[in-house]
Amino acid sequence: MMLIVNFEMLLYASGMKRFVLRLKDEFHAQLFEESKALGRSLHAHLIWCLERRPPASKFLDEASARLPKKNSSKR
């Protein structure tokens, strides 16, 4: 048992992060079908999607543009 624990610690100490991702059933099914159609595992497809995502700043700029402007005058 200790050997397995030490192996996992070494594996993740080499620059990899482990996390849990919760998805809605419909979104999971969509990703699974996409990965199957592309001949990838779901894990490989998720990594592929994350590596090719647009920069977060683009999403933040678009989201802030849709928000109503704050009224800076005091009442």
C-alpha cells in the first residue's frame, strides 16, 4: 500500500494537478459523443478542448460588455 501511495505522489509531483470536474449529464453526454466521433478518450478530448480554448480575457471582455453600465452619479 505504501508503495502505491508513494508512486501517486511522485506522479503528481512532476508538474501535474489532479482535480474533480462535475458536469451536467447532458454536457457529459455531448462531450462523450464528440470524443467518440473524433476517436479520442473523454479525458483526451477534455484536455484537447482546454488547450485550444480562447483566452479568459476574451470571455471577460464580452461578459462585461453585456452588463448594464453602473451609474456613477450619487443620489
